[in-house]
Amino acid sequence: MDRRSFLYSALLSGGTLLNLRIFPQFYSEFNAGDTGFFRVLEKDSRWWLLTPQGEPFFSIGINHIDPASLRYPENIHIWKQKYDGSTIKWLKKSVRTNLNKWGFNTVGWEQEVTVRNWRHSRSFTVDEYQALDMPYCHMLPFTESHQWEQHTRHFDFFSPGWVEWCDYVARSHCAELSEDPNLIGYFYSDCPTWIHKRPLNEWRGPIFDPEQLQSESGRKELSRLATQYYRTTHDAIKRYDPNHLIFGDRYEANAPIAEEVVQAALPYVDILSFQDFRDPVTHLGDWYNKTGKPVLLADAAKMKWQTEPGEFTRNNGEWYTEILLQLFENPGCIGFHLCGAYQRNKARRYGLLDEYENPDEKNVDLITAANQKIRQLMEEQFGQ
């Protein structure tokens, strides 16, 4: 039996949660000059996130956390009676408690689908992040170029308005988050349509015409455009927040990705981020080998997508287990954020909790065991 099969078998037979301690090998060697914020470090040909305390950290996150799922007419009594109608109390009593119990150590992206083929819910406020009191990532709304977004035209990245907008976004988001040690870093657009499109947004087309990539001049133009985009966003962030990491765009790994775009991003992001619901282990391995940059699986799951109204689907805990363990073996991968959601709503129609806060016990148990196993492996590797 190979190591991967052994780990998977051992995991399914039950794991033990071992709390992370400060790992002395890392702490003594790399804590000097620490900034007090999350950072990335390469050691022995392996990339890690480091916590503000200098501890190695593999980000195990969940995405899509929206309290509106508890405000339907049939379940709003839970919201009122249990949480006094307070998002702060819900974050403390429900979200933080369950994420810790399930072995997640990061909120990957809290925004959730509100109505199908429409925009996501709002981001958390600073007060809400503080109530949550755990590591998190924050998405900056520089562009609405997401492959699922059908309403917004593309920015002209060379216009003065683009530069002004980026500065505004950084002022309104980054300035007040800049001193938060729980913030890991910033995402930009979710699955931006640099050179691809979807039927819903065919009217606007991709950011850059892929036909132009057939010529050298076209490839140079895309490099120029992408460099302007990543340089402007990076510089706007760093004016107001020099402390936190930049994850950049979350590329759709199963859509065309132009090499020119990724190469333009490399000087201006700390980590390459991907969404991948098909073959994340292969794709993240390929991108790490190609660029040498640390990589994050920022959004992924296995479930039935094409559900009918009233039909609900479940996250696949066995798939999650297999992918998480394999990603942990990738020396460039610094984490995996599950496409949750935390609690299902009637638009997305899936979640680890149902509308009455009942957990999907089978899959939650598998996911919990997988998360615990990663913590155990890290403890064995770095603990005393």
C-alpha cells in the first residue's frame, strides 16, 4: 500500500485531533524580523504559510457563509430566539464554534450566492471579522469580471477612472483591515473572464479577445494589459496596507488561462489562486511546477450542480478527503478552501448545515476527520 492509500485508509478509520503548537524548528529559524502578520515561506523546497507567531500553517478553509439562510419565514424564529437577530452573536455561537469543531482554520470567502445568476452577498464588516476571531481572506471588488456575473461591463484598465477606482477600493477596504493579524490576504475577481466567456455574459465578451493571441503583437498587448491591471491593484493595496498577502484573481482552472496573464501577475501577487471542480490535484501541481509560485485551491467541491427547485445536494466528504490529502503532498500548495456552503439556501441549495441547523452528519464527519488528519500530519512533522 502506498503512502497516499495508507493515509486515506487511516483517515477513514478515524483520526485524532491534535492541537497545533508553536513548532520550534520554524520559530527559532524564521521568527527573526517577523512582521506579526501572515506570510509565505519556502523551506526545504516546500512552501508554507506562516502565522503571525511564526508557525507553519496549512489553510483549511470554508467558503460561503451568509446569515440570510436563517431568515426565511419558516426558520427566522431560530435567528430571533437563538441569536437575538444579531449577526455578531451568530458568528460567535454558530460559525466559529462549528468551524473549530469541524477542523477548519480559515474563512476562505464568506460571500454567498443570493439568487441564481445574480450577485453574491456582501462581505463581512471589520466588526464581524473580529467577532469571528479566526484567520480569514477578504475579496476586493476591483472588477466584476466573474464568469458567473452577467450584468457589468469591463473596465478600461488604462483609464484614469480605473486607477481612481482601485484607490477607492483600497481606501474603503484595506485601510481598516491593515492592522488585523487574522487577515491572511486579499483576493480579487472570482474566475475572471480574461480570455473566455459564458453564455450568461456573452454580450460583453472576454476582457481580451483570444483571437489576438495568435499573433506576437496580440500576446504583447495582453501582457501589457494584464501588467497594468495587476500593477494598479497591487500598488493601491500597498498604499493602504503593506502588511498582508495578495492572492490575486481566483482563476478558473478548467477554462482557458493565458500564460501572459499569469506571467504578468507573478511580480504582483504572493500566491496563485485557482477554482477547480474537476482535477485540482493535477492542475495545481502543473501551475506550481510551471511558475514556482505557491498555489492555493481557493474554491472546489464535488456535488450535483444541476438541481431543480426544492432539490438539495450534498458535499462529497470522501472526495474532499482524497483531494485534501493529495494537495497536502504538493510542495507548492498552501491550502484548500471548500466550496461550502456553511448553511444551505434556496438559491445555492447545498451546505454543511440545513436551514434548521441540522448538519449533514455523514459528510461533515468525513470532512472533520480529513481536517484533523492534516493537523495530525503537521504535528508529526513539526512538533516536539
